[in-house]
Amino acid sequence: MPMPKTISRLKWLSGLLFGILFLIAISFAFNLENAIQKHVIAKKLEAQHHGMDILKDPGIRVIFAGTGVPVPSKDRGAQCIAVIANGELLIFDDGGAGVRSLAAWGYPIHKINKVFLTHLHSDHMAGLGGLIGATWIAGRTGPLRVYGPDDSNKLSHTLYPPTSQEYQTGTFTTGRVPDNRRVFELGKPDFPKAPKDYVPGIDYVLRGISMAYEPDVMERNGNVQTRESAPWEMGFAIPHPLPDMESAGTAPDFGWGELKTVYESESGKLKVKAFLVDHYACFPSYGYRIECGGQAVVISGDTEKMTYMAKCAKGADILIHEAVNMRMLEAIAAVLEEKYGDHEKAGHYRGASAHHTDSLDVARTAMEAGVSRLVLTHVIPPIDPGFIHERIFVKGMDDIFRGEIDVARDGMEIYLPPAASE
Ligand SMILES: [Zn+2]
Ligand SMILES: [Zn+2]
């Protein structure tokens, strides 16, 4: 039976209406998508802009980009501390992805041009290769200088391009790395083999990193990285060996408890001073004291309890110190033995104080040094971030040190406003 005309017209009209509504919904969704995209881009650029703005702040800013130890943790990256002072963004250690985290949080990583390593354990320097590349790709326009322990017996620099001197004087050939300047000849039988008494330092480490990343640098130089402002040389780093034991056999160039300026800004306002710390067999290892506008931040690096730490940290506004809680480790060791019979691992935990400083000794150091604030990082055991865990970790410390005590978390930022006299 044929459908009455009015019903078929109604059907046709409702179909048309549905179609129109559908088109409106699509265009609305499309516009909404565009609006969301615009908003996201604006927010990202705003964050990067904010990142640039904080370089102008007059005080000192400390960002904890990685607060962990060699044992991987979902909450704590390996060691990496950023310090922003006098318009510079300095990095102290990068044992993993600290600089990548900084970039993700909106900090202007292309402004990084100096990295200071406390020592050459992997949880403090394994991020170097990625850091060199990431800052270069982000638009770093100047050389990246890496300060760290010296090689105890220098190898020839002939395989290392560009040499520091070439780099600094600009006498290198620009453009694609020429074949005769290849960083290393892979498989070459005389590729640096460490002599028996050889202690590899920053030259040696950067040599290896240059070799590993040479294919990446060369490829990017030919493709992505064609900006004149960021040529291929920026894909490598310049080693700045710290003063060490070379001049006097086994004795360091400078003594225990002595601070040596290893970097000073042109105006003289910002100074980075290094001092020796005692990290068992990992010698030399360093701590750093960053001074700017009458304020000071001290980074202990990895060290066992050291008498001279209080002298080197004297009067600092912030002391950032590694810490092991031996009471917590003893509790873990007891369970390992009783429940799992793992005496070897238990012994390993009990031996931690030979390489690291117990939390109560850290509190004593802070008290002796008269610092205003103490921040613990590189905490062993690597506790989960959270109030309860942190309270257990610092237990007993506030009986010894009366200032503020914090356990650093990844992403934590501290801003020290300029001193009143500044
Ligand atoms: Zn270490
Ligand atoms: Zn470490």
C-alpha cells in the first residue's frame, strides 16, 4: 500500500533536519578540535616562554631533575640537578634522562652550555650522550662544556675531533664532518686501551660518547640540523678536566677541604667551585659550591661521611646532600636474611656507609656548616615520594639540625630570592 504523502514528506524533512544537525555537529567538533589544538600550542609556547623568563630572575633557582640512585625507580630518575643563576642554566650530573625531563617541564634546555660532573659513576653521567644531542637539537648555539675528573694518564688527543683548542679558536672545518676528520676509526686496533694504571676521566668518557654518537651527528648535520646557528660541532662536547692528581703523582692538585674555582662568569658574579669528596674507590670525586650574589648552594655529590664537607658548605643557603639511612637498610638486610637467606645482598646493604653518608651524619654536617636549609637527594633506600616515607627517612635528623630538612622529589624546584644587600 502506498505511503500517504504527508508521512513521506515528514520522513524526508526529518532526514534533512538530521543531516543538517549532523553537519553542524561535525563542523562544531572540527572547530572544537582546532580550538583545542590552538590552546595546547599556546600553552606549550607559553610554558617555553616562561622557561626563558625564569633565566632573568635575580635569585638562584634549583630544580631536581633526577633524585634517584642506580636502582631504577618509577618515581626517581638518576641524579640530575639544574641550577639557574645569573642568567645561566647549569647542570650538575645527568645519570639518565634529567635534561629530557627538564625539557618536558618547559625549561629552556637549549640554554644549557655547561655540565659539571661530580664523578663518573653511571647514575651520574649516563645521560650525557642524550644531553649533548637534545640540547643541540633544541637549538643550543654555543659549545657544550663538560667539567669532570681528569684522566690520570692523558691519552693522545689525535683521535678526538674537534680538539678543545680547535673548537675554542674556531679553526675547525665547518659543514659536514670531512672523512679525514672522522672521530674514530671503528675497529682500529689501537683504539684507546687503558693502560693498567690508567684512570679514565672526562676526556676518555667524552671520547667514547663522541664515537657512539658520531653517526647521529653526521646524519643530522646532513638533514635536520642544517641551521647555521647550530652546526655539527655542537653535536660534540668539550672536556674540561678538573684539577686533580696529575701534578703530584697520587696527591691531588688541591687538598681536602680546599675550594677551587672551576668556572667564573664574565662579570665575576657567578662562581662554581669544586672540592674533593670521599667516595671510596671512585677517585677523584667532587662536590660543588655555586656562589652568586652573596648566596651559595652546595652539592655534595656521592660521598661517605667527610670531615671537610662542613668547611666546604660553610654558611650555604642550601646544602644538597646525598644520604643513606642505615637503620632502614639494616631492617631490609634482616628481612633478606631471615626470609630469603640472601646474605650476600644483606651484606651489600650493610656496607653502604663505606661509600655514602648516613642521614644522621648529614644532619651533623649541616649543623656544623651552619646552613639554612638541607635537601636530601640520592636517598638510599630509594624511598617512594610521600610524607610518611620521608618522615621515616629523616627520623632523628631534626634533633641534630634545626633548619629546614626536605627529601627532594623529581620535579621539585626551590627559588632563593636575591640576598637583601643585592
Ligand atoms: Zn657514586
Ligand atoms: Zn650515585
